Amino acid sequence: MIVFLKDLFNNPLLYENKKIFLKGWIRNCRFQKKLFFIDFNDGTFINDLQIVCKKDKNFFLEKIKKKLQIGASIEIEGFLVKNFKINDIFELEAEKINILGSSSFEYLIQPKNHSKAFLRKIPHLRLRTKIFGSVFRIRSAVFLAIHEFFKNEDFLLTNTPIITVNDGEGAGDLFQITTLNLEKLVLTKDKKIDYLKDFFGRKTFLSVTGQLELEALATSFNKVYSLGPIFRADNSNTIKHVAEFWMLEVEMAFSNLEKNMEIIERMLKKVVKSCLLTNQNDLKFLDENESPGLIKKLNEFIGLKSFPKIKYKEAMDILIKSGVDFEFKPFHGSDFYTEHEKYLTEVHFKSPVFIIDWPKEIKAFYMKINPDKKTVACVDLLVPFVGELVGGSQREENLEILKNRMKELNISSENLEWYLDLRRFGSCVHSGFGLGFERLLIYLTGVENIRDVIAFPLSSKSINF
Amino acid sequence: MIVFLKDLFNNPLLYENKKIFLKGWIRNCRFQKKLFFIDFNDGTFINDLQIVCKKDKNFFLEKIKKKLQIGASIEIEGFLVKNFKINDIFELEAEKINILGSSSFEYLIQPKNHSKAFLRKIPHLRLRTKIFGSVFRIRSAVFLAIHEFFKNEDFLLTNTPIITVNDGEGAGDLFQITTLNLEKLVLTKDKKIDYLKDFFGRKTFLSVTGQLELEALATSFNKVYSLGPIFRADNSNTIKHVAEFWMLEVEMAFSNLEKNMEIIERMLKKVVKSCLLTNQNDLKFLDENESPGLIKKLNEFIGLKSFPKIKYKEAMDILIKSGVDFEFKPFHGSDFYTEHEKYLTEVHFKSPVFIIDWPKEIKAFYMKINPDKKTVACVDLLVPFVGELVGGSQREENLEILKNRMKELNISSENLEWYLDLRRFGSCVHSGFGLGFERLLIYLTGVENIRDVIAFPLSSKSINF
């Protein structure tokens, strides 16, 4: 029976002084005169297990010594013992070691601090380092914690289409999808593409949001969410942007903006709390090696009474009156830049902050117009270190107002008659939000670059898998 | 405080004779001389709650009577009472009803049996019917049951890239992704596309499998899985094929084909068992209205001792010797057609069956070559009613054999050096499988057409969202 390191470290007494079998990889090895040490890991836990081989006892060692290289995979048989000399740490006294898969001096993951820029060039191998190990164990746990939260709240898990005819109404630049042979394209007389010949018979894109479809699901099932991949063909090569990422989208019938914020805050606190509990060891490693103060920050987050809520107008006033010499001068009607978000969350409020009631001109067509007719009932949650983490709104449920708004903005209803149907038949007040999953991970892991919380990240001019 | 139907029906005694508030939709309404009945549903439960309005008591009724139309959304205040005349059923005696969103005679979902073909034309509204309600509540629960299984088994949840440069090595036809302006394409001198100008600087596709990347994750984290969307540009417009679907992919280090099958079987039984428990009411509805014998079938499935395992060769012999006049004559070396799968699972074995050790010619390059050098260590799980539900294999972990196999098949290693690295550094025996999530849903719901277990299904020449 193979023992996994996770089980072994979580309950070493169960295995103490017993013969156990392990399979995994050599992370490091050191020869001494009479002893030979291996730092062993099977990928299930942050800490390595030290394997001790006594040379006199282990006649087999000489035979395989040359193959005991960093990166090799091995199977081990031995006894788990407590080392009373070194902090009562548990280690394995090896009886037998077999090489399963060799390594070589060309193996790029050595037991030292590689730069993240270097590791980004070898995503298939960087996953074997401690830091990426921690990050991706947290990623897995947070994904599941989100599902658990919504399960307990009786939300229905749904999936919205990835391929769509909807151009997202300006939510971002789009990838086009086609099966046409681009090298042999024949244009029509008026120099257009004949999309009737394309796979779907129409021009299609990768979805930038599943929100509109989620509204159909919410007016059928009441409270729904989805957690799926989302695509942006923006050329912005910042540490916060990639072409493919995962997004949590939530939609609730019979719910207004207030309810929206209540769920956002409760969900985030629950997920952070769950992470602190589930990923103690990974967070400890990241706190010590990557982001000092991480655990304190997360504990403060869940201890916050409630996130402050201010109107866009007030937030803009704070920035304008701050006296700070921003690179981009803040003014009423403009969006917030990173420096503004930083000032609001890290200097002024020193906490996450909900910003509501934005000018309708800089927000999407489907948002509920406020009684002032100038602003919309929407919310952005800004968070220290991350910036915008969540964006949500109450949706316009009034058919005539929505149609007028679309006319104003020159949005054709051709592809959206079904969306208008949701207002024609049993319309209701409803709200929802989207949360960039990787941005939440940036907050939770303290890792700064979004490319380091995605196993195989994709950016403009950068794809290798 | 709003009460949800799910909570009300699961524990009616908690609400009996109490005043409660509800928000939801009118599914049907009937006028009688002194009474008025509404079948009410808020989307959280299969059964409607009957709302009883006594005309004399409810002076408000006359005012809103015209607006009480099927499909309208309403809020209700009233008392939950037991109707001793009709099987002690619970119903609500309404005190007050408000129309929140009206409906009209044009509303297409009427309280009668609409054909599925008709409903497929209005996916945004069909979700409000009982049958689609059941199907999508099951979809949600099964999704979560899969996550729960792998969480309990200590697998790491991961995500593999959707956009890829990998052409999938024949796993299916591909969608191309581009940001080039197709109407203004300029070809190079040798009539090629200059992909340096495309978003990623290379030709890119929608992924047909994340398996190769999962192998990198498994050799880092030991046991991993992913559950994400997968795309096929096949033109086959059958009831089992769509262009976009979800796939569970699993990969395990230090595991052979036998272990693979053990996990597949245990996982499926666990998920079916969980569905029988969680979705009792939905399954009962489907059993009575869509697929007679469904619950019996599922109970038999979890009661099976263990699925039979036979070699491809034996399966082919069974077909050849069956004496059945198949449309496609079975012969050694050919793949199985639907009629063959049906014979094996529904006539011969009357159970799911693992078919292992297929001829290497009809399987993928990465599968482990068996000692006979003719077959590969792979498995398809065929299931009655569904056909192929799972496909998996042990992967070739030997660098030289894998390289030779790629050479034989003319597969360039240019994009796959990273994949070969997994064999260069700490290679190990490893196995994995893929399960078509919607095919599992077809089995669990008894719904025949894959377009009816996906909220917004996409097929060749068919996209509206």
C-alpha cells in the first residue's frame, strides 16, 4: 500500500515505526561519508520527507547511486522514524530504493530560488517547485470552496456557452472562431466573408461573458451561478491580464443591488476563511517565502465588519480632494486607473470597498437605470493589492427602458430578442456579478503576476501549449 | 422573509399554518366560481405549489385578474395549509398577490406537453418546463458530485488551456481561433497566412483535450483532474454530438490501466448513487414522464458487482459470431459502431463493459504499447443506452518508444518537446481517462438527445446565442 505524503504529514503517528512504501520524486540529494539523504516529494504536500540511507546497511545504494539525481522518480520502502536530534522531525530510514524514471543534469528545476520569469518559460516543470505547488493546491481548494458556498446557499450550478454569436457589447476585444480555410478564402461580390459557409453558418466568437444566458437561467431556476473560462483578446500585457481566465458569474432572481453586495461579501469571507483552514501549510510557505504578512492580511479580511459602500461620485471626490499628483488626473465621468484604485483601497479606506452608482456612459447597456436617470445600479468591489475583483449590477428588468437604452447605444436587438423575452414574460428585479477567479487567487496567494496562478497562461504573442 | 419551494416541500411542517411570502412564476391558473387556483413555482423544486384564492376574501383579485397569466411573475403572501380533501397535500391560501412582471398570450410555454423539437427552438424559455427543470437540477448535482468524489480521493482540481497550438493529433476536427481581419487578409508570397500577425503569433485552435497538459500536472501533483469545456468541429449532427461539451479528464501518476478502471468504476457508482439520493424528486418525474424504468436502471447500475472486462479481440469475436446482420460488418481492426456497442451492452452483457487492449492503429500515439507490440493498454467503457462513456489509457512513459511511435505516425515533436520532457525527467507509469459529462447526463436522466442536457447547445449551422 502506497502512502501519500499528505496523509503521512497530517497523521505521522499512524505510520511511526512502521514499514511504508512511497512513490514520488527526488527534489534534492546530499551524500555524506556514511549517510545519503534524499528530499522526497510525491506532489501531495508542501514539505519534503527526508529519506535517510545508511551506506553500510544499504548495499543496493552503490548500484543506483549514479541515477539518484534531482528530478528522478523513485519508489522507496522503509521505516518512518522520529529524529530526536532534529526537532523530533519525522524521516524515513530507507531499506530499499528503486529508480523508476531517471533524470539528468539538464533538469532545470534545481533546489534553489529560480526567478519567476525563468520558470514562466517552463510551465510544465515549474509546477514541481514549492511555490507553484502551494499556489495550485490553493487554486484547487478555492475552486471547490466556491462550489461549496453556492451549494450551501442552494444556487444551481450551470454552464453558459463558450462559443457565441454575441459580440459582448464592448466588454472586451474578441477572438473569432472559424473552420473556414483562411488560405483559400473567397470573398463575396461586396468583399465580405460568406459566413453561411462557416461551421455555424454565422460569425462566431469566444464568449467574454455568460451573463446574458445566466439571466435566462436565473428566471428559470431563481439563483444560479457558473464557473468557466472567459476570453479577452486585449493586447494589454500587464501582470493582471491574460487572454484566457476563469470567471465566477452569479445571477439571482428577485434580488436587488443590495442583496448582490451582501452575497459578494459573504461569499468572499467564507472562501478566504475556508482557504485559511484548508491550506494552512501552503499559506505558511507563501507567507514566509513570497508575500510576508499574507496570513495576517487574510485574517484581517475575514474579521472586517462590513466593506464600506460609497457612490462613484463620492469616490471620485475623495480622489480629486486627495491632493495626490496622480499620473491620470481623476475627474467625474472617467473610469478608475490602477493608481486610483490603490489610493482608495490601500491609503484611504485601507480595506476592500464597494463603489456603486456609476455614470451610465461608462457602464453596460443592461444595467438598471437609477431614478436620477444619470447613473446605473451597479457595483465594483475594489480590493487592496488586486484592484477590481468583482463587477456586478442590478439588471434593467423593464422592457421599454431596456429597448430605449439599446436604441440609444445603437445595439441591434437582432441577436437579443431572446434576451428581451425575459422582460416580456414574467420579468423580475434581478441582479448578478462576475468575479475574476485568478484575481481572487492573486489576493489569496500574494503572488503578483496572474501568469503565476494559471498553469499554462496565454498572452498576446505568447503560447506554447 | 421569502421562502423557497425547495425548503417548503422538504419540510412543510415547519411552515404549516404560518404566514409565508413567496416570489416566483405562474405555471398555470384556473378560475372556478368562487375559487381561483394558481400553480406556482419559483424554480427551486420540481413540484408546483397550489395557490388557492377565495374570491370573496380576496377583494384584490378582480383588480389583477387580467394580469394573472401563465408565465407572469408574482409575489404572494398567505398561509400554508394542509388540504385534507386531497391526500393531505399542502397548499397556500393567498391573502395577497402582486404582479411583478406580466406575461401575455404570446408566451410559448403552456401547461401541456410541448415536443422537444419545438422546445429546442426556445432554449431560453424551455428551462422553465418541468422536464428541463429536472434535467438541469440533475446536471448541477452531478457536476458537484464529481467534484466531491475527487476531493474525497485527494485529487487536485486543475484547469487546462482551452486555446492551444496543439492540433489534438486527430482526436477530432478543430475550430481555429484568430483576431485577423478576415475580410482584409493579405497572404504571404507563397500564399500562406502570416500568423506572426495573429494574436498569439501562431496558428491556434480550440482544445479537443487537455490530457497532455494534465500529464504535466500529474507528474507534479500525483493525482489530478479537470472538468471543462471541449470542442469538436465535426459535422456529425447526431443525437450524441454537439460542437461544445464538458469533459472530465483524470490523470494519475504511478498508476496502470487496472487502477484506471478501478477509479472509473468506483467514481461512476458513487456519482449515480449520489444522484439517486440528491435528485429523488427529479428522477421520479423523469421516470414517470420521460424514461420509464429509469430509477430501476440506476439502482441496478450501483448494485453491479463489477463491470466485465474483455479485450477488444474478444469483443470483436462476440460480434462476429453473434449471427446478427449488422449494417456495418464487424471485423478485426475496425472501430465499433453504435449498433455494435448496443449489441455488446444491451444484448450480450446487459451491463456496462470495459473493452481493453485495442489495435494500436486505431488509437492515439501516446498510449502505452503492450508487450505484444500490436495493441495498446487502453480502455473504452461502453454503457447501455449511451455507448462509449469513458475512454482512457496507460500512457507511454518510455522516451525512446514514444519518440519512435511519433516518428512512425509522422507527428512532429516541435510542439511536443515539453511533453517529451515529462519522459526525460522523472518519468513514471501513469494513466488517465476522459468522460463526456453530457453522455453521463444522458444515462442519468434518460433524455436521449444531448441537446436536451445542455442549456444552450451548439451544432453545425445552429447557433442563436
